[in-house]
Amino acid sequence: MFNLILFGPPGSGKGTQSEKLVDKYGVVHLSTGNLLRAEIAGKTPLGLEAKSFIDKGQLVPDEVVIGMVDTYFEQHREARGFLFDGFPRTVAQAKALDKLLALKKTGIAAVLALEVNEEELVKRLLNRGKTSGRSDDTDEAVIRQRFSVYNNETSPVADHYKKARKFQSIQGMGTVDEIFGRLCAAIDKKMQQAEEA
Ligand code: B4P
């Protein structure tokens, strides 16, 4: 299996780039944001719980997210690899993912982190909020809260993967195609190294 994590702050292009990467590399897309929004749309108990956190710009509790990822894994046993988008977002989630992958006798090939400055992130998210109907994209105070959560709870995930020598920064400013080109170059190199190993 060839598994990748796309990492970065809210609005850094994870969802946008994931769609293109999944098309090109044939891996299964696991976006915890999309899974949570599907639960919210379905008005399930999990969705109702998640909505109360997302609307405030907070993270959904680890046990809820990890349980959801576990189920998704079971539903995609034949996957040749996964692209994790927006997961893991806490060190506890990263450790749970390590365990899940170890059970499958596999691991993470690379963590690609999109680097974008905060003003550009706010601009992108407010812009998306005009049409997406996403409650967490329309209020600048909620967007700033999401950055604060990212800095406090999600940034330590980077250290977890730096220690494991899996972490790589990617310039996330520019056009969608330029950034896609940078990601593909990094992935192709990793794939080549994996083949040679
Ligand atoms: P997510 O759905 O993961 O969303 P995100 O961080 O807002 O966005 P993403 O980075 O994917 O956005 P994109 O750039 O594609 O999370 C939403 C919420 O769910 C979280 O706040 C949290 O509450 C909860 N949640 C999710 N996962 C969780 C977890 N593991 N644990 C706990 N809670 C969790 O898009 C942004 C905009 O930028 C788009 O409009 C796009 O068109 C635009 N854009 C993209 N690239 C661009 C470029 N190069 N130039 C200009 N615009 C660009």
C-alpha cells in the first residue's frame, strides 16, 4: 500500500488538491471533513454531535473521528493506498492511525504539508463561504478560531512525523495547477524510492 497524508491549515488546499491526486494516483480519498459533513447532511446522531463543534471552529472529539476512520477502513479493504486529507489533526489521532496501519502491515509513505500564509487562507475561506453553504466559512471569528486550534492542537502532529522523517513542506501559494505539480513531483520521488528499496 502507498499511503499519503496531505497536511496544512484550514483552506490550504487539501480538499482541492486531494481530488486531483486521487484521480491521478488511484488511491482512496479519506477526508474526515467530508465524512463529517455527510453525517451532518444525513442528520445522524454522530452528525448532530459533530455540527456543534464544527460550527464553533473546534475539532470534533478524537474518539468520534477515530471510530469513523476505522469504519471507513473496513469498508475499503481492497484499497491500494489511502490519501488522508484533514486527518490526523491531533497527536492522539496520529497515534491511532499508526496503529491501524501497523495492523494492515503498512505505514505512511509521506506527509506533504501545504504552506500558505494566514491572510491568503482567510481570503480563500471567506470566498468559499459565499457559495459553499458551510457555516464554518462565513464568519471570520470562527475562521480565526480554526487557525488557533490548528496552531495549538494540529501543529504538534507535524513534529510526530518529523521525528519519523516522513514530513515534507510544499509551497502552497500559487495556482492550483502549480501546487499540484509540486505535490506530484514529491510523490513520484517517494514512489521511486519505495520501488528501489
Ligand atoms: P476540513 O473539511 O478538513 O476542511 P478545511 O480545513 O476547511 O479545508 P481544506 O484545506 O480542505 O480547504 P481547501 O483548501 O480545499 O475540516 C472542516 C472541519 O471539520 C474542521 O474545522 C473540524 O471542525 C472538522 N474536522 C475535520 N477533520 C477532523 C479531524 N480529523 N478531527 C477533528 N475534527 C475534524 O479549500 C479552501 C478554499 O480555497 C476553496 O474555496 C478552494 O477553491 C480555494 N483554493 C484552494 N487552492 C487554492 C489556490 N491555489 N488558490 C486560490 N484558492 C484556492
